[in-house]
Amino acid sequence: MRPRAQSYHSYLSTEDRIFVYLITQPRIDKPAELVRYYIRYQTCFDGEWKDVVEYDNCHDKVHQHNYDRGGNKGPAKILGLNDDPKRSCEDLQEQMALLYGKFKEWYNNR
């Protein structure tokens, strides 16, 4: 079976949201397995959605990228998180929902 991609937004406020992109591998005898993801915090700045910080496991290790105001993705910072994609994805979404104010402050003061 072919991998399946899905995405959704989770709004934290009218100016802040989390974008989640998941790739799952369907299995016949079990629920689909999450294999890849990225979670991106975005803020509405000057009327446009801007990327601020992203967590992903696209290179086999969970890592973080920060974006500058020009939309440029910074270098990867490897995080010492659980390598289980489902667990780390859930943990990072929770963390981002709690800390988005700090990310926004950092972004706005750059």
C-alpha cells in the first residue's frame, strides 16, 4: 500500500496557528503507522501567515528549524526526543501550543 499524506491547521488564536503535516503507512492488519511529520507554528504578520518554527523528523532524527522574517529556514537543531514518530509528534504539538507566545515574541523582535 502507498503512504498517505494528510494535513490540518489547529488555531491557537486569530493570529496564531499550528500546521501539521503527516505521512502514514497503511497496514492491513493494524492501524496506519505514522512515519514522517512536520509541525509548523505560524503567525499572521502584516496580514500574511509567516512560518516561525518547525519541528520535523524528515531526516530520521527529530529536529527544529527557526525561520527568519524573510521566510528563510535556519539550520537544523537536533532535539533529544523520543524517536517514536507518533509520540514525539503529539509531544511537540502540546509544547508548541504552550510556548507559541515565546516563539511569537522571538519572531517579532528579530
